[in-house]
Amino acid sequence: METIHLRPATPLPLHDNSSPTTNKHFIVFKHPGYPEDYEQNVLLQLYAWDSPNGGLHAGTALLACSLIACNAWDGYLTVERDGQKLDLQDDDILSAPEYYFHVPEPPTASADSTSSRNHYKYPIYPSFQHWAFPHRHVPSQWRGASGDEGGSVPDEPSSTPSVSSVSAAVIARDRACAISKHRDYIERAHLCPRNELDWFQKNGMRRYNARLDISGDVITDDMANALAMRADIHRAFDGCKFAFVRKAGRWVAHFLETTYELGRMYHNRPVEMAAGVAPEFVLARFAWSVFPLVKAFMEHGPERLVRVREVCEGGLREVVKTLDPVGFAQITGTTRGRSASPKSARLLKRYLQSWRRSVSADLLTIKLNRRLILQRKAANTRTIKARLASPPITAPICNLTSSQHLWIPFRQDPQAEAILKPTASPFFACESFESADRATAPSFAATTALPSAQTLWESQGSRSMEEGICVMSALA
């Protein structure tokens, strides 16, 4: 008989120390308009993993610096602060440890924008939320670049799915993870994050959607703004670990932060971008991943010249102003990453409103019940006093049957005591009429000392023990 044969154990991941992403090479980019002392002019730094010796793709570096410097597409790099402009092509490799990013000074520049050494202190966007998308100045190598690497191009146009079925449609379109090509546990990943809905609407990004009839909180749920990714890669994507850029005419994954295996496996790997994915959303994701790297520049050093978006009487407008670390903390108090979607936020808001209404109703019920209890207590007190003050009802003891009950008051009445006569009929004390109805004679303590009287009050309904005790004639 054939027996089971086990496969060899899965080997541990190989950590190749020669892989660029395992090295700590990075390149510093400085702002020439700020002092050199104490690293006050370090605009950002990027890991240099595009070469085994520690190099960085020039096109990616220039793009990152240009976006931060208020979309300064005419910016250039120098090795020295007063050095010559470097003549670089997009696919060249930067290998020096630091560079200066310059922006030509406009004719209308103010005196405050020029440092002591006559270097233009150009403004920057302090965060992604204040970044203005360059609709008319998208880099030429990015325009119309989706679906040009042999991705999943449909044979014929298909109708765009509804918002509720976008996830299934994206997975059906891409068929596998855009990075790893795995098909297990893939899910939809947004390019422009869902929690950047406010930025999305203010910058008019709806024009790049495949469907122009969606709006409101679900405006980012469009197929042009989504890719299929494996769950763990999706999490790294939302953690700003990597973004997509153009290198050598292809879409590739460019890692911005260190990882254990993902960077070593997928950095600079070509990515098949599905047809229908808007490259403008890919550019927005790259900016969203890069702007957190400016935080150190804003939180350290002197006041920074920034361009921010403010609300005025005519609507939104960009203004240039100085911002210190405290002011920067105030305008960037929002969270990043996989925050709650607009739908989740609406559900949470509805839950809180329902919870408040429930608590209010409970408090009102408690208040009403308390008032009702007090009213009943007061009514019982009045009833007791009225019954004790009412004249007695005569009932001959000889006319009572076994099913009738008597209510003998606890209060001492001298006149009643004078006419009490002994009787041979035993009576049994009960605490209430209900117990008297259910009880049998052996269940009670015989009290032959309870005599009959000419004047006894006949019971009608339940009474409290404050008025008297219930007695039942013994069954023969």
C-alpha cells in the first residue's frame, strides 16, 4: 500500500546582504535658502537603493523635490551650495551623499525670500493636504502611461461597475496582485487614499475617475483609483513603504522605507499597471508617500516659508507665510494610513447618535420611574391613613366560610379589646391574601389565642403588613 510522502520544509527567506535595500545608503537633499549649521537646511533624505553601491534614480529624486517645492518643475540639483547645475537625465543615477535642490528666483520674489547669501528661499508645501495637484503640468513620462506594459487590456469596453461592486471588479480586472502576481488573499488598494477625501474634492480629482456620476463620500471608490494587491503588500503600501514611479519607461515599485523581505524582493520590479488606472492617481499616491519625509524639516530649525491653502471670502486660495514648528503641528493634526473610510465614519456617527438617544431615553425612564414610585408611595400612605381612620365594618364571625378572610388590625383598640370573646375555632396567620389562598393549614402556625370579635374588618384586596394580618379559618 502506498504511504504518504511529505514535501521538504519551506526554507527560510534568504537575506542577501548584497541587495541594495539591505544597506543603509541614503542621499540628503538640502534647501539652499537656510543655514548649514545644525542640519537646519536638510529638506529630505531618500534611501539610495537603485544601485548596489548606493545610488538613487535621478528622475525619482527630482520629482520628489519638485512636488515639495510647490511643483517647481524647473528646479535643479547641485553638489555644492554654490555649485554648477547638474545636467541630468531621468534614468541617471545620483551617487553623491548630498545635493542641493535649487529653484530659480522669480522676478516678483520678496526680500524675505532671499537669504543672507543671496540664495532664494523658495516656499514649500508643508503637507500633502496643502499640496495642489498639477493638472496641467503632470510629468510627460507619466501622462497616458497606464496599460502600456502589456497589462490586462480588455478586448472591448465594458460598463463600469457600481460603487458597491468595485472591489470585485478590480480583482476580476487585475486577476492577481500587481506586485507579486499572487492570486491568494488579494484585495482592492486605493491609489489616492480614501481618508484624503477632502483633498480629493478640493483638487478636482473626480475628473480622472472612470465614472463621473459618483460623488460624496464614495467619490474615491472608482476603478481608475484602485489596484489589486496581496493583503500584506497592501498594508505596506498604506504604510508609505513604497510607491510607483516611472523608470526606464516602465512602472516599477520604488521602496522608500526599510522592510525585511518586501523591499529586497520587489524594489525596482516592473509592475503591470492595468488599463484604466489613471496615472494622475499614481502621482498623487507618490506625493502622499513622500510628504511625510518633510516633517523633520518642518519640526526642526527656524521658521519656514510655506505655501498653504486657506479659506477666504471668495473661497480657497494659496498664501505664502512663515510657519514655526508649533504652527506646523497645528495645521497637520490629521492622521494618516488606513484610517476609517467615509462609510465607517458615517456608521460611527450614527452609532454615537443612537447611543446618545438611548442614554437619554434611559435617563428619562429612570426619572419617570422614580417619580412614579414616589407617587405610588404617597398614594399608599394616603390609603393606609384613610383606612385606619375609616369606621369598622361589622361581620359576625359565625357567618364566615372557609374561603373568606379576615383582616385583624395590629393597632390596639380599647373598645375592641373589651368585646373580644374566646372561641374554640382556631385561626392561622398569613402575611398576605395570596399566601393565604395558596396555603394549607399545616403551613401556618396555629394561633388559638386569636379570638373572634363582633367587630372585624372584612378584607378587600391586598393590604400591607402595616395595617394588620390576614387570618384564615381552619378547615375541619
